[in-house]
Amino acid sequence: MYDGYHFSEESEGMYNPFSLLNTFASRRFNEYWFETGTPSFLVMVMQRTSFDITTLSDEEVDSTLLSSINTVFENPIPLLYQSGYLTITGYDREFGLYRLGFPNSEVKTGFLNFIFQYYIPDEPTSGITLISKLARAARTGKPEEMMRLLEGLFARANYQIQGDAERDFQYAMYLIFELLGEYVRTEYQTSNGRIDILLQTEGYIYIIEIKTDGSADEALAQIEEKGYAKAFADDSRRIFKIGVNFDKASRRIEEWKVV
């Protein structure tokens, strides 16, 4: 919850003392880091750059970038690192590259939930509320309920993404499934506006292919063509294959199918 900070390639993982002391004082776990303020400035910086937020949890940089904030509006990584939202998670000695990622679940869930509102504006419930509903549906083998939740989210009349609808849809889906990964196992991959998601629970496996301006049938066909389910041929869990189509013009999930 609070550990995982590294300030050099060889340092031991450290706990956030502010959060840890507050936990001892109140005798309850909470996201104390965000009680000190919200990262509004950081989000504004990220929005003013072309930075791909899907790389937040696995970014490689050299040491000169970590100590520089002169180009903050070109690359927000140094600011995110120096302000504690990212930390060193690995080091490549051959090339002198540092791998950065979220230090712990407190920072990850708090920061991503805060960013969530910028890609799902005027959402009446928090990102965590939506994630809890998605996680419960996934754990109990209810893919239709999962998809209705996602469909309803993007279908609201007050959902008006400004700018690149395809990119912002990618970011919204990234944030949803990155947060969901705190509660169930997720793996995702994004490429050319398409999002492939593998979601696993104790009893179920969900293979989700998302097309942009295509069709749910095309998405399901790709799942079959690439043989995504073959990796789980010996797995006793039930497999659901879900094809989804996002329409850029309407900015909604127009169609989805479950098989």
C-alpha cells in the first residue's frame, strides 16, 4: 500500500512516512497521500504535451532526464518522478537506463482515479465506484453486465470528449483496466487505436478485442484468427470472447458481442 520507493538503482524499497504515520495514528488504511493536495498541475502539464499516458507504468529514461525539469511541457516524466508519482522500478546497467513505474497501490489508484475524470468528464460516480462494479461482474462470470457498464459510461449525453476521440477512448479504457488490475489480473496492449485486453479471475477468462469504426464481428474474427484462446486450452476456467466496436463519430461503444 505505501512502500516501493527507490531513489537509486541499488536502494532498498522505502515506505512513504507520511502515509505510514497516518495509518498508525488512525489505525486504518487510506489514501493519505492525496489528502495533502491533488495533482492538478501535473495533469495540466500532461494534457499540454503529446505524452502517451499508457506508458506511465513502464517508462525507460536515462539519468539526465530524471534530474531535469527544464523541458517539463515537452516531457512530464521528470516532474512525475521528482514529485513521487513515479519511482525507479528497474535499471539496465548496459545502457544506463532507469525503468520507472508507480511506487505502490496508494499512488497508482489515487493518481489514475484523478486522471480518470479528465477522460470521463461529468461522471456522477468515481472511477473506483465503476471499477468495483466491473470487478464484481468479472469475478462472477457476467460479461454482459461488464459490457453494459462500459456501454452506459460512454453513452451518457454529457460525455463530450474534446479533441482526438480515438486517443481519448484509448486512454479511458487504459485507465479503467489499469485500475481494475488492482482487483483482478489484467493485461492489455494498445496499437493503432485498437485495444486488446486479457482479464483473468479465479473462475473466468475474458478475451476482449476492441475495434474503432469497425464491427464486433470483426473483433471476434481477429480473436479467432490470432488464436488468443489457444493459450488457455488446458485451463479449466470458462473463457468468454468479447468483440467491441467504438464509433468515433458518435463517441460511443456502438456494438459488442459475447461468445
